[in-house]
Amino acid sequence: MTRISRHQQRWRKGTHLSRSHQKIVKYVASGWVRVKRGSIHQPKFSGQQLLLSYTGSFLAIATLAYLSASTSYPIVAAPFGATAVLVFAMPESPLSQPRNIIGGNCLGAVCAIASVQFFGTEPWVIALAVATAIQVMQVTKTLHPPGGAVALVGVMSQADWHFLIAPALAGSIAIVVCTYYFNNFIAKRPYPKHWL
């Protein structure tokens, strides 16, 4: 019979660690279990929802791209990819409603234009435009995360007042119209929850 030393016994029980270290080990272990099991805070999508999100976002972005190609106006912009994620994957979200889409993107464009007009296009101006856009969207209750991206893209592209009309306003209206028709007539999902 092998004799186990006192140190080996404490090691097996986990009492070789101080109490604070034991708490840390338990916390990390429980976090690992949560990661392996999956978070309850992440939405779960059915196969039908996945298909509808895919189809809706494809049609909306294709419409914006076609409108940009067939007119002389740049209606499609990178932030509209993020808008498509919101409106087709989570159409019931407050961030996906028309007021937030149009207002948030237009306010982001205004913040970008004003920042470029007053301060130029230095790297710190990008941060100023995004932070200002977030603050203005919060105050006006038009929070839309892609609006921050509109501000960023606006400063990087040295936006002037035309940027507000196309792509910000025209693209936002086009994606709201696409979302409205797709969700109400094809997907049979009520959209929007509210207009204003």
C-alpha cells in the first residue's frame, strides 16, 4: 500500500491553494463550462429564420448595389451591411426600426460632414465624429450602430454635404423600403414595430 504524503492529500483536495486562489479556479472553471455549454444570451435561430435572413439581406443589398450601378449616386455603403444584419436577423429590435435606421445614419453623416468641415481628416477627427454621432443618436433616441460606421466612413472619405443625401439618406430609405416589403409580404413578419 502506497502512503500518500500530507502535501499530496492537500493537492488532491485542492486545499493547497489559498482561499482567493480557490475562488479564482472555481470562477474560471465555471466560465469554461458556460463557454462549452453555450450562452443563454445569444439568440437561437430556426432554419426558417436563417433562410429568411439570408434571402432578405441578399435582396436588399443587391437592390442597393443595382441602384448604385444604374444611377450616378453611390447608394450602397459599407455600413448598410451592418444595417442588413439588424433588420433581417433581428427585425423586432429597437435598433432595427425605421426611425433608428434613417435618423441614426443621417445623424452619423451630419457628424462626419461637420467634423471634416471644421477639423479636416486627421486621425483624431475620425474618433471625434464617431463619438459625437453616438452621443447625438443617444440624445435623439435614434441609436443605430451602423450610424457610427457612417460617421467613420464619412470622415475617411472626406465627405461633403452630398454624402448626407447619397448614400446616407437614400440608402437608408431604400433599405427600409426593402425591409418593409420583404418582412410583411414575403416573410409574413410584422415590420416595423413602430415608425417613429
